[in-house]
Amino acid sequence: MNSRLQEIRERQKLRRQLLAQQASDSKDCCIGAVLNSKDELKEIEETRETCRASFDSSAQPSKRKAQTEGEDTEEDVEEQKDEVEVQQPDESNPYEEVYKDSSTFLKGTQSLNPHNDYCQHFVDTGHRPQNFIRDVGLADRFEEYPKLRELIRLKDELISTTNTPPMYLQADPEHFDLQDLKCKFDVILLEPPLEEYYRESGISHTERFWTWDDIMKLEIEEISALRSFVFLWCGSGEGLDLGRMCLRKWGFRRCEDICWIKTNKNNPGKTKALDPKAVFQRTKEHCLMGIKGTVRRSTDGDFIHANVDIDLIITEEPEMGNVEKPVEIFHIIEHFCLGRRRLHLFGRDSTIRPGWLTVGPTLTNSNFNPETYASYFVLPNSHLSGCTEEIERLRPKSPPNLKMKSDLGVVALGGGSCIPLRRNMRYRTRDTSFIGKGCQIGFSRFLAMHEDFNLIL
């Protein structure tokens, strides 16, 4: 509890420093003078009322005089009043309001409270709005959900005990025949070096980037099992459409889109993408998920565990020129699919991990042996990690979707073969004032009970 309180105080101190920097005030204790207090706002309103009353009292006699003399009409008096207001110099105005916050940008509201104006805060400080989403790390994501936290812990223990030893092969997929791996894989993760990554950084590179025509030529359909999944990193541009074409060519159906949102807490406002094909600064990447075969979450609990993770990854943006993907994608895949035959194409030395076969042209060594790797899956159903009774009890389950057909008197089991992830996340705020208290956003877990809902891994 003390550590949590200390963290909140440190964040509050940082926000006060940012406000002081905006107001060109180096003293932390003077922040209260930068923003209008309640007393100041009350004084401003009283001054406005006084000005209006004095002006109205001076305008009434002239109006009556004009009516008695018959010189001007009421419309003429109003026009003269407007002209007088325009001609009055600034020093004659007893009060001049000074802009101090972002309330001007809150069109359609009657309150001077700036609320959660993340867009204006980004313009002022360079902090992206996603910087203020809380509980995004693997360690504290399920802090308020002890059941899910225990489930994740048990699954991680089971995965660590059933993982195969890490294997890796230095090979260029452009010239290497993937069928020489002599194995059908349950999960295939592709991380091709796209031109988009190097185009955005503007940094020269020695590694050859792959075009989407080259990626489509990969024989993924030859090394994927009858029921399997593929995860394809496709950037944030043209790859969203071309990646779907690749999945279709390989015999997969796109069933989900995992989005990586990049924060810039450590380096706000400094990173500038130089992609000539983009209008805005791109702060996200997409990983398309494809499914092959017939897999239903209500009946295939031996192969998939749905409703465990979310389809959103929020981590700090890597340094310019670094094409590393967040390690959380491996956790999402391992929690979701119980298949032990996992292949990572275009891997690097930094991505070698237990339970995976890593293949890539930049690897510095190889230890892969087809016979040794196949020996891990000789026994029946040995390609599955299995499940304990406690995990089965804790994991969220979706009951069959029973649809009554009254006209035929038949009860049919619903559900499709597509396994979407949970993207239905609601955000909740703990505060209504962003400038004063620094509101942060958190995940609100939503566990649906029917397959009609768009759920997650």
C-alpha cells in the first residue's frame, strides 16, 4: 500500500513539474497561482456582472431619450451600442481575462473544468493519450482480479514445465525450404522485416527488407497443422490489407487483430516518424491472427483457452531503428493455444525462448535437429500441453449458444469456427479533473457468457 501511495505521489509531482514548465514557472509551490482558483472564478463572474449592470444603466437613459425625440429606433440604439463597444480602448475595460487552461477547447460544455483533455495535453507536453492508461503491464494487469491473476500464474507454471527446449536455426526463409523442418506446427508467428519499419525510422539498414509479394510466396500452408493459428505482424499501413491476402493464400481465415499501442512516457514529444507515405504520426502496429480448420471455444477446450488475455498490447515505444516487437505477444499466444509445436519465423537471438523453434537469417548459431524435435511429440496428444483441474475450474468458459427454433421445434447448438479475442474493453476514470489530479484510465474486465460476444484469447 505504501509503495502504491509513493507511486501516486511521484506521478503527481511529475504533473506539477509539467504544469510549471508550461507556465514558465520554475517553482513547484506556485502552481496554485497558475490556474484560476474558485475564489478567482467567483471574482471574475462578479466583475462581469458589475460591468454588464453599469453598461445597462448607462444605456437606458439614452434609449428613452431617443424614443422621446423620435430620432432613432430600438434597432439603431443596439447598433450604436455595438459600435461603442468596438471603439472602446482596452484600458477602459475594468477586467481583462487571461487564458490559463484548455477550457476553451471544450465546445458544447458549460463548465470551466478542463476534464480529461488528453489531446490538448499532448499538444502542450508531447505525452500521448495512451500514456495515461493504467495497469497495462503483465505484473499489475490483473491486480484487481484475483481469480484471473491466479489463473495466469497457474498457466505460466504449466507452460514452463511442458515447454520443449529452445531450438533455433540460422536460415533465410527466402532460400530455405520450410518443409525441411519435417513438422506440422500448431502456432506460427511471422515477423517479417517490412520496408515500412525502415522507412519510418529513416535509418540505413543492412538487413534486406521483404515485400508482401515475397511474404505471400512462403509455403506456410505446407507446415501448418489441420487446426492451427498464424500470427502475422503487418505494420500499420498497407500491410493490413495485404496481410489478409497472405492469410487467405495460406488457407487461414482472419479472426482477430492484435493491436500494439506505443507509449512515449520516457521520451515525450521527441520521436518523429519520417514515413513519406503517412500523413499522421503512427503510434501503433497490428498483428493479424488467422485460424485454420474448425475450432470452437465451447468444445475444443483441449486446444484453446479463450477469454484469458486481451487483444491489446500497450508498451513503451522502442528506440528509433529498433524493430523489436513486445514480448507480450508470446504470452498471449501461449496462454491461448495449448499446442506445443510453435514456430517463429524471422526470429533473432533476442527472441529465442523455450517452447519455440526460432528460424531467421540474423541468428548467429543453430542447434535444430529435425529428429530430435520430432521426438518431443511421439506420444498421442503429446503436442498438447494439457490442463490441470484448477486451471479448468478457474478459466472463463463460454456455454453453448442455444437458439430455439420455435417454428421447427428444434434446439440447435450455435457458434462458429472463428475464435475472436476480447476487444470489448471499457475504460473507467478515477477522476474528473485531468489538469488538477492527472486522471488515469484502467482496464475493466468484461467476461461475456455467450459466443455472440466478441471475446478474446
